[in-house]
Amino acid sequence: DQQVKQNSPSLSVQEGRISILNCDYTNSMFDYFLWYKKYPAEGPTFLISISSIKDKNEDGRFTVFLNKSAKHLSLHIVPSQPGDSAVYFCAAPNYGGSQGNLIFGKGTKLSVKP
Amino acid sequence: EPEVTQTPSHQVTQMGQEVILRCVPISNHLYFYWYRQILGQKVEFLVSFYNNEISEKSEIFDDQFSVERPDGSNFTLKIRSTKLEDSAMYFCASSVGRLNEKLFFGSGTQLSVL
């Protein structure tokens, strides 16, 4: 049961252009979303998050948009840089247990070409 | 910047052998986790740990798995009798707060079961 879906396994973008990574979710109880970035041979690192009470959160070149009615969020990177080449994971907290845990999508591999 | 440290970075073992994966979480964090990622698949939650006991575990975390915090700094994952399907990248993570809205991950241990 995929509660967090990233349907594009890969994306290739030219340096300087916009990268748009998409994520869909099925659980309407999710109230917080996170994006993690992962380089090869490293663990995921937190990038940006958004609460469900907002529809946009911006941090430098990174902006996350949330469309609750569509259960969709997207990460925009403008302008894209070669150093942004990584796998990007969308995640949401599952508060079902006493401590909670993160549910991840399968990830989208972004390649930014110089 | 403080980081989560995992050792070893690679572990090769024979099917049926026991392995112990080690982690040193960030020192002021109280909540600890193990996740894994099978090649080409999503990052999956295994177990969460707080106050010297398991808070929550997934279906993957069966009787072959155990976790321990043997001292004030280490957090270990033991697989008693490894199977081929246990081959994966195992990530340790820690967080300050309970609802793990922001997890800090280690670089992972690549476990290969032959």
C-alpha cells in the first residue's frame, strides 16, 4: 500500500532551468510533508518541509507547493545546479504509533546537466 | 555539525550468519530508528526506539531482528540469521522530538547476504 507516491523515477534538467519533482499521497490524515535529498553512498538529508495549513514554503532555491484537494505536492528547484543531482524523496509522518515514523516515496533521481 | 555515524559502511555475510550493524546517534537526540532500502525500492521503516525500549516496529522487523542501546552512545541492529532478502542498505536515524518530523540519517551500512 503506497501512501506516498513518486511516479517519476528520474528527471533530467539543464543547468539554470527549473526542476519540478512531484509527489502524490493517499492518506488525507497526513498533515506534514518533507523532502529529503540523497547522494550516492550517503544517507538522506532533510531539505525542506511544509505543514498542511500552508500551500507554499520557500527556502532559497527550493520551494514546496501543497495542493491538499488534489493530495499532491511538488518541489521546485530554481535555478537548478549540477550539485542538485541526487535522489529526492518525498515523505510524510505516520503518527499511528507512539513515536511515529516517516513514510517515504520511492524517490526521483534528478540529473542536472551542465 | 553533529552527525549520525554508522559502521561498517559495507558488510558481506553468508546466509544464516548473524550480523550486527552499529550506529552512534547524535548525542542530544532521544529517539532512534532503523530504516532500510532494498536496491531500487523505497526507504522502509523497520523500528523505532525510545527510553531503552522499542516504540514501534514494522512487519519487516520479525523475530530475526533485534535492537539494543548497550551504552549511552551506541545503537545496534542485530539480524540473527540472515537471509538473502535481507540484502539492503540499512540506515540509522535519530531525532530530537517524538514525532520525527525531521530525522537525521547516517550514511548507511550496505549489507550483502550471499
